[in-house]
Amino acid sequence: MFPKWFSDWNRENPVNIYGPAILIGVIGAAVFTASMLVAFGNPVPTNSMQTGPRGTGMSVPEFRADLAEPDPDIALIFEDPPFPPEPGEALAGEVYENVQVLGDLTDANFNRLMAGITRWVAPEQGCAYCHGDGGLETYAEDTLYTKVVARRMIQMTQNLNENWAGHVNANKEVGVTCMTCHRGENVPSDIWFKMGDVNESAEGWSANQNRVTAQSQATSLPTDALEKYLLEGDIIGVHDLASRVEGSPADPGVPAIQNAERTYSLMNYVSNSLGVNCVFCHNSRAFYDGAQVTPQWATESLGIQMVLEMNNDYLVPLRDEYPPERLGPVHQDAPKAGCMTCHKGYQQPLQGTNVIGDWPELATSGTPVYEAAE
């Protein structure tokens, strides 16, 4: 009745009855568990998004429970269709003074957009956040830094929608508005500042790592990755595939181990910003080979160039407009944007919700295109 090995064990080990019992129990439990999984399915099923050729393992798994949970900020989005202009309507630039941006909008659409920006950026303070408490007669003044910054941010948003559609609308038309970053807050979350040396007891390379910081994604990797790649535009690269390559790490053209560590710090940041893993963009068998990357790699590379432009052309030049409390705690630098500022841990900001549909005024720096009234 019993297998031969079981009878032999009992004969040779008459007092040890637990060994074979435990073995049979473990095997039986494994068989039972496997049969239950086959019969009823995985209790924590996942979906996977294929990012590369079939059979290469290039996919991003996600738990279905996580996929079903929407970004809570989506609830903040509101519909506010524009008013198709009628011939002869007065324009904002004709009605109001000092309208340097959006002056070619009709009065109705201008005020509709102003109300939208207020809800996106300063829902508690209202119009006074940019215009002060002096009443309508003072709205033309540029006395508050918030108004000066807001004007430039409108121009930045128009530029993103108009000139960076390859990243902003990579999968479908969704666009960006002030809501994409601000989410009802005066200052967007996940902005960043220069950190400087974080290891005071050392000099040289070690002075910008080996201490956990937000910029290094709570690791001891270099803290200046965002500064080097999203502000200064350094070339993203890792050390040479060959060993003992001639050249000094101080030479920008030499891909030293320090560059690899800094690159890994940036890649951690990108992964956490989008809620994905490495194979979302790369083939894990050849991270270094640009011919084996996924289409998402090109979208992300374009996004890095977009953020570089945002920081250097729009955000950093506003440094002198900010009060001291808005500047960085170490270098008193202007706040800067990164991938996390918009994405907030999702592959697409606001999970790909179309935010630009009702706001053609932010989609172009030229004359908005309005849909015909229904």
C-alpha cells in the first residue's frame, strides 16, 4: 500500500516517524495549493503591459486592484466648455488694461479661463491670490509676484501643448493645464531645489551622496542627478563596457562609474515618478543598446528634453520674482519641475484624462480653435 521508500524508512528509523510525515504533508499542501490556483485562479491577479517584442520578458506587471484605483485628483477636474466667439465680440485686450497674454480672447472666455485658473491654483484665496484685495480697479497692476509668475506659467503651458505634443499627447490627446501640476495647491507638489553637498565630512564625489535624501529617492545614490540632467543638460550615460578605459572621471566625455551612479539615481526617480519598472523603456538584456529599447524610451527621452526647457526657459528665470520663502533652502534657487511634478506616480498624469478639451486657450499661443456650438 505504501511506497517502498516509506516502508524502508520505517524499518530503518523505527522511532523517527516525523520525517516522512512532514515531507508528505509539504508535498500534499503544495499539490493542494496548485490545484486550487488552477481551479479558482490567482487570488492577486495582475495585468501586464507589453512594452517590447514578445518572448523577451519586456512587460510591466500591475496588480488589478491598483489599476482599478483611480488617481484621487481626477475628482478635481471639472467641465467648463468654452463659448464659441461671435463676430464683433469685444476682446479681453480691449476691455482690460495690461493684458499681456490672452488678450485676443473674448471677454467671456477670458473670464472663464481666469476662474478656471483660480480653482486650479488658489481655490481658497480666489482672485486675490494674484490680484490682491484692492478691488477691480487694481487688477491691472503687477504688484504681486504671483501674477507675474502666473502669466509666465500660462505661456509655459501653451508652449507645452503646442510644441511638445510628442510627449504630452504621446498616446492620445490629453494636453496639460495648470491643473496637471497644481492640483488645487498654490505651489505644485514634487518640485525640487538644489541640494548641494550632503556629506560635510568628505570632499569630492562622496560629498553629494551617502546620505538619504528626497532627491536620491531615499537612497545613498547621488543627490544631484536632477540638477545635472534636468537643469544642466548633462549627457545621461554609464561607465564604459570595457575595463580600465583611459581617461579621467573629471572629463565630461569619459563615462565614468560616477556617471553610472548618477544615471541610476535619475532612473530611480523616473521609475517612481511614472510607477513603472526598468523594462517600461529598456530591454533588460541590453540597457546600453539604443536599438533594443521600447517606444516608451523615446517618449521619456523627449520628456527629459521638455523638462530641461521648462526649467531653463521658464522656471529658473523667475528666481528674482519670488519672495525668499519660495526659494530653495540651501542655494536660494527657484523651484524647478521634474517628472514627478506632473505624473505623481502614474504612467500618464491624471491617468490619461483629457484635461485640455475645454481649454483651447491653453493649447496654443495663437488664436484658439473652438468647436462649433451644438
